[in-house]
Amino acid sequence: MISGDVVVNRKGEVRIQRGHPWVFRTDVTAAEESLEPGAIVRVLGPRHAPLGFALFSTLSEITLRLITRGSVLPEDFLARRIEEALRLREVVAAGTSALRLVHGEGDGLPSLVVDRYGDVLVMQTLSQGMERLKSEIVRVLVERLSPRGIIERNDPRVRQLEGLPSIVGLLWGDVPKTLEVEEGGLHVSVDPWTGQKTGLFLDQRENHLAARAYARGRALDAFTYNGGFALQMAAAGSEVLAVDSSAEALERTRANAARNGLTSVTLREANVFDLLRDLERHGERFDVIVLDPPAFAKSRAAVEKAQRGYKEINLRAMKLLARGGVLISCSCSHHVHEADFEAILAAAAVDAGVALTIVEKRRQARDHPVVLGVPETYYLKCFVLRRLE
Ligand code: SAH
């Protein structure tokens, strides 16, 4: 199973010792020529002290992804890690039919994602190392969970950095085009083959439910996708305006509302940036506003532009908020950290001339674990703010 040794410099060694699972190419000082893409390697420090085992990439800037810090790699490490991941879900997502079973680094299985929608599993293997382990992963999942079917949604762009092709395909059993799952007592449809991400934004599941508590009066769900927030707020009694630029996403929101007998959801196909300005011009007011845009900063280079985007939509939303109203504002950009996002919100409030209190600081659902000391793994920030005056 172990193909060879890779030596890292002092910086790489310190990173690993501090708990970071990645070593960049610039910190690798020696790797055997014969190592194949995705090989499992032993990692040694500059004085050849064993540091652990890692997945090796021949192309990515992230050359090593640590899979264990131990001095031995158990034969069945994959099955063990998956089992540990499943145990956590029994605690944090018991009884949920749509959830993330394996969340990469957060489960000690870097670059592997496994999502569950009822009796179907959707997998992503986002590095050469996990790609190589694909059939072994399928074997473990089938044995442990007996799913009806497993597909791979290996179409995220990050695969290109690993020289891996974009593939969407069946790996096991059969997987229908559309499935129905339950979220917070509502029935929602999922298209695991072509929906965004693996079908749903599972990282927002707990925040969707949290939004119920704030729902009242008139609500705006900007960037609604399939109605994750809108449907919960409507079920809790709000009159909801749900907005997205994708007609397809809105069609599914409409069908989801109908399926649950929710008649207080109005849909609008629009660019949120334009719509917020229009609503302001018409003097509209909302009691609850949810902002859940796509990641504006997909790379470090894009951070500045992203910050302007976040400030713009938040400023506009704050102006639309009624007194005592609640703004649920999210950012899923890895490169915009919580403190940065808080500073953007504070600056937006100053420009909007409103005073807000922080009611909650929420994050990605607990089935998307954050690794302590690895800020990149805390990507979804969700602030609940209340307008004082
Ligand atoms: N809130 C959703 C997830 C939103 S994902 C949930 O909890 O499930 C982001 C959504 O924003 C996508 O559906 C995408 O189609 C939409 N989107 C992206 N840019 C947009 C824009 N400028 N205006 C409106 N919608 C946009």
C-alpha cells in the first residue's frame, strides 16, 4: 500500500506538527522519481524523522495530504476513518435523510466527499490520491451502508488542478434522476446528477432550521437556489420573496413549495445586486432577509473584489430591514475569514446608517467539521444580525 518516502523541509515539518494536513510543493525537498499520481507515501522530516503518511500528488501545488500522523498506517485505515465519520453523524445529524457523511479534511479523509440522499450516495474524489482509492471507498460504503446506488459527481473544477477529468457517472447500483428527501419536516426534491454541488447545499441545513425561529412578517431569501431558507421561513408563517438568477433553481423551489402546500412563497428571477437596489427605490421593507450568495472569492487573488461584493449586498439589505428586523448573512468563501466578514458587515452598517446587534454567529452544519488550527476548513460563516435602529 505504501509506495515510497517523501522528505519535507523544516517548514513542512512544523506545519504537519501544528496539525495542518497539507504540504505545498515548495516545502517538499525529495520525492522518489517512480512515485505514481496519488500514491500513498511515508512523510519524513528534514532529519528523516517519520511524520506520518500522505496522499501524493504529481501536479497539485498541494503535494502532500496527510492521512495519518501515526508511525504505522493500518491496512484498514479507510474503513476505520469512514466508520468514525459515520459515528459522528449519528450524534450530530441523527434521523436526517440528506446529510454529508464524509467531509474531506474534517474527517481525516482529505479531498473525499460523500453525501447521502436517502438511500443514495454521491461521492467526490478531488485529488489523485482519493481518485486512486475510489473503488476501495465504494467497496467500504456498500459493505457498511448497503445503499441503493452510488454516483460520482466528479465535476468540480478543482479536479483540473490534479489533472483529473470531469466525470459524472454511476459507480454502484442504480440512482434515479430525482429523489425526495426530508429537511426539517419538509419534503424537498434533489437531483443528484445535475443539481448544484451534489444536489443540495447540505452545509446550510442547520441554518435553514435556525431561520425558522426568526421567521415572521415579510421575508426575503436572496440566492434561494431550491428554497432552502425560503421554505422553512414560509412553513413558520412568513410571506417570502425568493430570488435567484437561475430559472431552473426557482422551478424546483416552486415545486418544493407546492409539494409542501406552502402558498406564501413568491418567486422572482433576478440578479440580487439589481433587485436590492430596485426594492430600495420602491421603499420596500422586510422583517427578515437572508443573504446566501455563492463564494465571491474563489481564490486569494479575488478577495478584494469579493469584499466589495459582500459589502454591497449587505449594505443594501441593511437599508431594507425594518426596525427589529433580522439579517441572516452568509459567506462561503474560504479566503474571507470570520473576522474579515465581521469587519465587512460592520463597515456596511456604518454606510447604511443602521445599528445592529449580533444575535448569533453560526457556521457550516456539524456534519462538515472544522479542523482546529486549520482556518481554511471553516469556510461557511453565517451571522444573524438584528436591527436596533
Ligand atoms: N441559499 C441556498 C444556496 C444558495 S447557492 C440554500 O441554502 O440552499 C447560491 C445561489 O445563488 C445559486 O442558486 C445561484 O444560482 C444563485 N446566484 C448566483 N449569483 C446570483 C446573482 N447575482 N443573483 C441572484 N442569484 C444568484
